[in-house]
Amino acid sequence: MKLIIFGASGKTGRHMVAQTLAAGHEVTAFVRSPEAFSLEHERLAVVKGNALNKEETEAAINGHDAIASCLGGEGLGKSSVLTEMTVNILSGMKKHSVNRILYVASAGIHQEIPGITGFLTQKLILKNVLRDHADAVKRIRETEFDWTVARPMQLIDGPLTKNYRIAQEGIPEGGRKIARADVAHFLVKAWIQKGFIHTSAGLAY
């Protein structure tokens, strides 16, 4: 199978590229700066583009079995960039009859983090980023595509453990962190095994 990854040059995106290749599949890395993307593999294609450009995005999607979005926003200020990029991706999926999308969002998009941590995260520090992710996820859920959304708690750099908890509603009780490698593992496994379709999954250790 063939997966195109938007945001492939980011920390989570790189893990998704590596793990998808390790599972024996083909990958297209959609990146703004191919010269800064050093990974090479016989089953890896690198495409230059900007997901804010509808034509570039739609063209890149053609010929793939699924899409993964590991895109990030633009700081902590008000922005709709994630939603705009997602709309372009969904347009390309419809145009080229691609039915499967994997999306990396964040815990907090459903205001599901409890306590003082939830208040600080959802109402103050990350409120704009979470609102943009939430709007993007809303657009995805309104489609008829097979979608899976990952809602990780605080992302950290750490080794792949394959030992994390999944909450299909809310977040794993008491969970605070998860490595980017394990977020990638969840989504790659969900794609390959056709699991967690129409699910927004909270992830944490």
C-alpha cells in the first residue's frame, strides 16, 4: 500500500515515514524543503509542496491509498492554517477517490483534559492551536471518509515502546505524556490493520 504523509519532515512525521517503510509499504513525503529531508529509501518518494496550496496538495494525493497529516500550526496565536490545509487535503482525497485519512491532533480539542492542567492548556496556553485542530477535525468528521484522529497528551522525544494507553473517549486516566514514536505507531498500525475507523483516540502512557 502507498501512504502520503503531510508534515513528513516534522518530528512525528519522520517517525511515521520510518515505521511505514519498515512495515513494507511505499511512502510519499510531502515537504516544503526537500533539501532538509535527509531520509532516503527505495520505497520513499519526496515531493516538494505547501499544503496551503490547493493545486499542489491535490496533485500530490493522486495515486495513494491513504493520507496522513502530521502538520503543525503557526505558533500560539490565532490561526486557521491547520483547517485550511486540511480542507485542501480533503479536496484532494475527494478528487482522486482516496478514502482513508490519519490525522495527528492533540488532547484538548474536545476540552477533555480535566483539572488545572486542562484549564491552563485548553483555556490559556494552547487555546488557539486546539481550536484550529478542532475545526480541522470537525471538517474531517463531516466527510464520508474512513478517518482516524490521534489526540496525544504532551509529546516527548523518546524511544518506541508500543506500550501506551488508548481512550476512545476522553484521555487515558492519569496520562500526561507520550513519545512521538508511539503516536506514529498507533496511526500506522490503525492504517495497516484497518482499525479505529471513525475514532478520535486519546493517547498517553
